[in-house]
Amino acid sequence: MAQPLLEVRDLRVQFDTDDGVVRAVDGVNYSVGRGQSLGIVGESGSGKSVSSLAVMGLTRFQGARVTGEVIFDGRDLLTLSDEELRRVRGKEIAMIFQDPLSSLHPFYRVGHQLAEAVRAHNDVSKGKAKERAVELLGMVGIPQPQRRADAYPHEFSGGMRQRAMIAMALINDPKLLIADEPTTALDVTVQAQILDLIERLQKETDAAVIMITHDLGVVAEVTDEIAVMYAGRIIERATTDAIFDAPQHPYTWGLLRSIPRLDLPRDVELVPIEGRPPSLINRPSGCAFHPRCPFVRDAHKKIDPDLVAVEGDPGHLVACLLTVETRRQLWEKLRAGADPAEAREAVPLLSKEA
Amino acid sequence: MTVEPGPGTQDGRGDSLVEIRDLVMHFPLTQGVIFRRQVGAVQAVDGVSFDVRRGETLGLVGESGCGKSTTARLMLRLLKPTSGSIRFEGQEIAQLDRGGLTPLRREMQMIFQDPYTSLNPRRTVGTIIGEPFAVHGMHTGEGDRKRAVQELMDIVGLNPEHYNRYPHEFSGGQRQRIGVARALALKPKLVIADEPVSALDVSIQAQIINLLRDLQREFGLTLVFIAHDLSVVRHVCDRIAVMYLGKVVEIAEADALFEHPRHPYTGALLSAVPVPDPRLARQKQRQVLTGDVPSPTNPPPACRFHTRCPKMREGHCDVEEPLLDAKEGGNLAACHYPLTDDEIAQRVPTAAA
């Protein structure tokens, strides 16, 4: 198989605080190929944003210790100097943030800001850069781009600002686009427009996309592969179809059962995940999910599971100590509407496992 | 004075706790500092009529700026409407003054979106939840009030021993429970929840949704639930009103609305919701609305949705305003050309197969 565009190996990000060391990202591995899209899903504090900020080198000045390897197009980004990294960032890798208002400068015209992004990486005249800015604004569906380029960010609606952000991210034809909750601040109809836009542009430019979100609906619609993060680690990784069809990790089950879904009957009871996300300073012993896991056994409090392939499906990775057969039975029960206690009752957890 | 039956009462089911008729709220836009003159108005709510039935959960949905929060604030009389009528248990309250409203305040309560800014960080949880008692002179004895507060804490799933803790010692979900307890303290007849779960993590959202549902069943609360997340609204609400640019465009029982939305805007909203099922997502033909919501200072004439509507017909939709009336399947929709069953099946993931 060809070398993936981005390969992240054993990435760790730690912050020193007065209370102790925060292990925000704790050994993460993933890769994305050209034209592919990866969804990173998790709750606040799961490390999903920090891991991609670290890829972009954006945690460098915040007292973070970053270790591991981030191989992008054959180079390890973590070993690059700030100057070298600056040439990659905004040109080969671009990022879209959640809040477009705070990512656009309120003082400069939108067209000017886009043109600046062009001129930061290319030796072109101001006129040419401006032309490119107008072209991109048109491409992302802003009406009358020529006129709109001279507007200030506050004159744009939320959806238009997010489009301007996307235009700015795409202006140098990046090979990798990282979108951190790109639609969370938007209304559903605008969200649909933006997701359509990202999908269409991805097809046209063959860029790789990393989509970071807490919304399982969004990843189901736009990604090929999903990584579920919990307490700084990936606990399950598989194709999007597999995550929704045959999820393996109890946390993934919890996420899927806790959201109200338009595709299920209205009276299906929601099953919240008990407890709250763990502290990243004092990681729980053993499996980090054990304090909240309805299927926990004593051994799980001591043994820390590795992320390994599911038997019979080498592309599906999971970090869980339950056996494949137990997990299959449990998910069958849960999917049929049993609550976790009933499922635990029905599936003999102790039968095979030592 | 007789009140004409409004949308939602025609079928004669359930009596109404709140009746809203032709409610209008225009916020004036002024220019100049010394000689302020009005140059226009934000038509936040412009002729809204509906009923809230006793014991039901009514959902108010729509995009930012559609007037759903303003409507809720008018119902609570936190705002004074420009015109129109609001009847609470038969009493006209639209133009009451402050003194006249005081006895009503304990009948209506609100749960806010952000559990971080809606709780005073320098007060203990006991004081926060007990505050409504203090305001209305109830449970005046210290031991009596503490007992009442701890009972409330128990009802919403907080540990009553945490009576003396401060808000920062609680997680987001627990803080939202504090907000719920405070809202329930006076046993109000009407509770309005404005985006109560949108600031919470997905796994916590379910806890609060379940709590609201249980409390509603247990105490027969009348709940108005405002949210932009349609999956949440569908799960919680009995009836749903969809708003667009200050108007109610469709109102129906939850199942009817999701199985056969009649207004093209409702159809577009439902079509836009991402479905957490990759196969269904691929099959669905996403109907993407183009453009942005027009400005409420200068809304389009006649049907306000006509500028973005895929079914718009010139000379009709842009000339004659459609009225909210019954369409096939019982939905009330304000549309000249409501969606047909075929159109619904193509676009809406929840359409009845």
C-alpha cells in the first residue's frame, strides 16, 4: 500500500500545571490517505482537538511537551523548525475552526485576509492574490464575491463567515484539511450547506480531511473512517460503516445509545453514560473507561488494554478487555433495546474470561 | 369577550394553559443620539398564534433569529409585546404592569441554556435553589426551607448533602440539574426550557433529557421546550411548532411532523439533520437550502419563505400570504403548495415508509 499522506505515531501531548501533569493526548496512532476522510469523535476533554493542534504544531508555544512522530508527506513535522513548519501550515495543511468570528480579523476586509493567506506562501502580486481570493469566495458559494470581498467579517452571516474560513483554508490547495467542529456553531440548514461544500471540495481537490466533532450524525454523513477518543487515547477505530454496524467498545455503545435519533422510533429510551469523563491528571487505573463501564470486571481495573485488531476483522481496532464473543452478544442485546444492566444480566461475562 | 379557537384547539383536545393570539414583537431601531428617531424595526415575532395545552410538552424550533426565544420571553412576560394577546389560564397578561405580574411569576419558570452563567458563583447551591422561596416568602423557617430545598435536590438527582457546595464544584450536567431544581421550586404551572441541553456533552445530554421527561410525567408539568436540535425535540415533545422569520409556519403532533412535514421549510430542516447511520445517510437525498435567512428588519412580503422555497410559484407565494390551516395528515401549515408524500419520502429520513 502506498505511503499515507499523514501518519501519526505514538503522539503524546503533556501540559505541566500546578495540579500536576495533564496527559491530554496519551499515545495516539492514526493515518489518513489522500482523498480520504477521518472522523475523530469524543467528548470535551477527550484530547480530540489537542491531538490535531499538535499535528499543526500549534501547541508549541503553550508549554506543551509533544513526543512521537507526525509523518506528513515523508517528513516528521515534530522535528521541523518553527520557520519550516510555518511554510507547511496554511499551505499544505489547513485548518477550519469552530468559531469563524474569532478566526477572522474584525479589522480587515475579508478579501484582504484571504489575499494575505495567498501572499504568505506565494510570490504573487496583490492584484493576483485578490483575484484568487474572489475566485475562492465564489467557489464556496458566496454570492457576488467581487463585492463581498470588500466587506468586513461582521457584515457576513454565520454561515458566510464559515464559508469565508473554508475559502481561506483552501486557498493554497492544501493536501490536508483539519476541520475542528466546523459546523457546531451553525444552524442545521447551514450545517448541511457546509458539509456538502466540504464533501464537494474534497472530491474536486483530492485533499485528505480530518473532521473533529462530537456529533455522530456529522461523521456518519461525511467520513470514511472513525476514531473514537476517550481520555487522551483512541479506544476504537474502524470504517464508518463498522462503527455504526458493529461497534466494539462499550464507550462507543454508550455514545450511540445516548443520542436521540431521527431514524429510530420516538419512544426508544435514551441511555446516558453514567458518571463523567475522567481527570487527565489522575488517569483511572487499568482501562480508563472502567469507572463508567457497565460491563466492568475486577481485572479491568488493573489491566490497561491495548488498541488491537478485532479477531476476524484486521481493519477494526479496539481497546477493550472483553472477548469478541461477549462483545458481540452484549451489542446484540443493547441494539435490541436492552439497558446495560439487562444486557449484563443476559450475557455471562464470567464464562470464558479469566 | 370571546376568544376564537386558535391553532391546536380546533380538535378540542385538552384545555389550554396559554393562548397566544396575533402576538407581535417589534424591536425599534433608532438613529441619532439626542434626537432619537425610529428608522425601522426588527420584526422578531410577527403575528404568532398558538396554544400550549395543560400537561403537554410543546417544542419550539427554528433557526437562530426565527423568534423562538423572543416568543418564549413574551410568554413569560419578560418582554412586553407590541401587540397581540397572551392569555394565561384565561387571564389576559399581555399588557399587565409589574405589580400585576408578580403573582404570575411563581406560576412560570425558566430553565436556561448555559449552566455556567445562569448560576451565581458566590452563592451555595442551597441558597440558589431556595431563592425563589425567599422571593415569594415561602418556607420562611430556616430548617423548613432547607428541608424543602433538599427534597428538590433529591427529586432532580442531586445529593442533598451537597446543600452547602458552590456551583463550581459541580459538573455541567449537575449544574443543569440545579437549574431544573430552581425552576421547579415554586411548583410552577408552566416551565420554559430554552436550549437546556445544547451546552452539554452528548453523554450528559441524555441524563438531562431523561430527567425532564420523568419530571414531566411525574408532576404533570406543562413544558415549552426550545431547541435547534431536531432529534432532541422529537424525543421530548408531544407537539412541535416550527418558526421561520417571526412566524409559525407549521404546527403538528411530533409524530405527524416528522413523518409527513407539509411545509417545505420543515421538510428542509428535517432533511438537513445529519443521521447517525451511514447507510441511510447515503440513500437520503439531502435537500440543501440555498442562501441565508433574510433580515427580520425587512422580511420578504407574503410568504416569508418564498425567497428560498423550492416550490415557490411567482404571482402567488410572493403576493398572497398563506394562512396556517390544516393540511393532509392533520398538520397545520402556512403554505400554498404543501409537500406531497412523494417529496417527503425522498428527502426526509423519518418519513413513514
